[in-house]
Amino acid sequence: MSKPKQYRVALTDEERTRLVVFTTKGIASARELRRARILLLAAEDRRDAEVAAAVGCGVATVERTRRRCAGAGVEAALRDRPRPGAAPLLDGKGEAFLVALACSDPPTGETTWTMRLLADRLVALEVVGRISAETVRRTLKKTTSSPGSARSGASPR
């Protein structure tokens, strides 16, 4: 015998209709669709194991979705919460400045731009408050510029 559900999903007619429409029409992420189907099945008082098998997920996912629905509502149960993480150091303008700097002639006395030189120059020109050479490298790597080409000077071949 199982224990009674601590978090019950009770949907209004409007919420149920909205979830049915959500799962059958339009475009949504697979996670959101799965969570909507979990809520619809959980509202029918099905067991978590049944719901998990029908939807194709783990029992813990069903429990977590139930808890979020009971605590914060249907919308919160469907959507992902914002994830933690630091804001990027370089915005689009800063990235463009970095690429332009990497493609320019290196400072006098240097044959090429190094990642450390680029980072130091960005700080000296007050584009950013602080930045590491690794952040400069990752930023240049994801751009469409070609820092390894003969004339760019960012890093030789």
C-alpha cells in the first residue's frame, strides 16, 4: 500500500483545456510538453509510476513536477527556472572591439598579439574592468574571424 500523495495536482477546467491545447497544437520544447502531459495525468489521480511509464520519464521527474505545480502553479511547473551563472564580461560591442583589436597591428616591440596582451589592452582601454586571457581566447574562438590567418596577428599558424 502506498502513502497518500503529499502534492496533489488539481486543475481547473480552464487549466486543463489550456494544457490539452498546449500538448496538441503549436510549438514547445520537449520538456514543457512532457511536463504538461505529467500534469494532465497526475490530475487524474494516477500513481507516479504509471505517469512516469506513460510519459517516458523517471518517477522523480513526476514528483518534482507535482511539487512545483502544487507550490507555484501550473505555469511554474511547465517552465524552467532561470539558471545561475555570471553575466558575460564582453557584450556584442566588446566582442567586436576585441576582434578589431586582434586584427590590428600588434604593439611596437611585439611580433603578434598574445591573449595576455589583448586582455591587458582591453582593460587599459576600459572596455572591461577585468578579463582573463582564457576569456579572450574563448571569445575569439567563437567568432567568425580568422585569428590564425597570416595578416590578423592574433595568433600565428
